[in-house]
Amino acid sequence: MRPRDAAAWLRAGRLDAAFISTDTALENEIEDWPTINLGFARSDLVVACRESESWSTAADLGGKTVATHLPAWTTRFFAARGVDATVVSMGGALEGVCAVGMADAIVDLRETGGSLSRNRLRVLEEVQGCEASFVTNSTANGAAIELMCLRITAALNARKTQYLMLHIDADKVDQLSQVFTGLESPIVILLGIDSLLESENDPRLQPDERAELLRDHTRQLYMAFTRAGQHRQPESTENGRSDPARPTNPLTTVPTSTETPSLTTD
């Protein structure tokens, strides 16, 4: 369904929502309905005439013929200004009928201005900025429309963000928030886990060396999964001192090794 048809059916109450455009919303008098502007297919709604004419504003078009694909809105536009113009509805290209003198002026969308220039037309007035939009009927199914609006808004907000990947030491992850505002919870991915596992299986390691290596790897993984640097204290007895006889939980102990694997964060 074309946007202009969708806008008409939306206005008639036969659609709950539709992807249309600003100009079709204006034509069907639904520009004040709940709208999400999508930010693409942008253009300007303009009033234009031949370069050779002496008119300076749209108010000078009294008694003239104006061609447009928005007859209802154009009629309201001139009536609101007290301009008695004859409005002719057209569905095709408008620039040619003005260039050959059939129409004195046109109300049309301008994207780059190239078509107006090729037909030696100039803009008398820029009326309205237009773009693609998602318009909803206030009487529509609330839950379904709300979900749709949520998804569209999320997609639009995602356009405003950038994906940033950094390879840093695990104990420096928290410092990112000092450089990048709003980075409260970065996604941290540990790189090099395979190399950790391979080193633990080295047959040349003595039992005590293997145990120390396991503790160090456990520390590195813990730091990565907790966004680094957020070390928990060793378990202690009631008097506040560590109990050397008590088994050590590797996830609550911070070994002395300072080497950490690289991280990817976004």
C-alpha cells in the first residue's frame, strides 16, 4: 500500500498504525496524531513558480492556478492566508506543467532542488520539513502499538550509539568510565582462554607450580567477569584475621600475580 493510501485508511479508522510521510499526514489532517519521525526520506514541502515571474511570496498567487499532489492541504494553506488560488490535483511530476505555463505555481516536495533548477523554477516559500514517519491511531490496540513503538524507538536510539572495541588489561576496565561518559556497564569478553587452559596442562609443571597457576588463572577470570579491579577480600575468622588452616576459596582470594589476559570491551 502506498503511503498516501495508508494515510487515508488510517484517517478513516481502518488501520491501527501506518508508515507514511509528513506530507501525506498533512493532506489527511492527521499530523497531530501520535507520530514517530524516522529520520529518513527527508524533503521540504515548498511553493515554487517560474524563475521569470515577479512574485516574491505565496501570498502573491491570488487568482493563479497551483498544481499539487496535496489538494486538500494546499486549499487549506491558501485559504488560511486569504489567497484565492485555483488548486489542481495531480499525481505525476509537477515541475513540467509549471515550466510550460499550464500552472502558475506548484506545491511539491523538494529533495535536492535539481528538478526545480532543470525546469527553471524557484522557491517562493518553504512550508514544511517532511520525512518518513510511523503514525498511530489513538483508538488502536494499545499493547500491540506500544510494543511496535518501543521497537522502533529502540532502533532509532541505536543509531545514535557507536560500537567501540578496546583490548585492555582486566584491571583497567573500570578506568574506561573516566574516559567514556555513560559507560557504566561495558560488556567484557575475556580473550585467550585457550592459552590459559593449554598452559595448565603443561607436563613440565610441578604440582605446586600447577596449583599456583590455577589460582592465578582463577583470579584473572574472576577479575574479567566482575569488570576487573573489584577484588573481594580473603575469608577471615571472627577476629578479623585470616585463618591459614581454613581452606581457601579461589574466587575470594587475590593471588600476587599481576598479569591479566587481554579483554575486549564495548
